[in-house]
Amino acid sequence: MKDDAASPRINQYETGTHVPRSDTIEAIARELKIPVAYLFADGERLARMILAFSQLSVAEQERLMREAESRGRHR
């Protein structure tokens, strides 16, 4: 993306005037070093959780998932 076109384009994404293609979304996430899901999170808490989860090791992710799923079944 050229710098002179980036700002207006990002603004259009933010305002919902234009919806980026999936490959553009993936490129943005890759450039920002964040999971794609972070960009679609419904709220700040979920976005923070997605980012924190993505930074854990696979073993830590599995442990956390088991714990969360266990708690969810007990409600």
C-alpha cells in the first residue's frame, strides 16, 4: 500500500465506508504483528484476551483452554 493512499483507505475501513478484502486484513494483521481475530474482536476486553492468548506458548494455550472450558461447563 502506498503511504499517500494508506491514511484515507484506513479511515474508510474505520468508518465502515469500505470493507477490506480478506488478504488485506491478513496483511494488516501481519504488519501489526497481531492475530486477525484481534481486528474483529467485539470489545476491548476480548481484544486484549485474544492478544494475550496469542502470545502464550502452545502448552500454555492448551492449559488455559482446558481451564476455561472446565469453568464453562460448571455454570
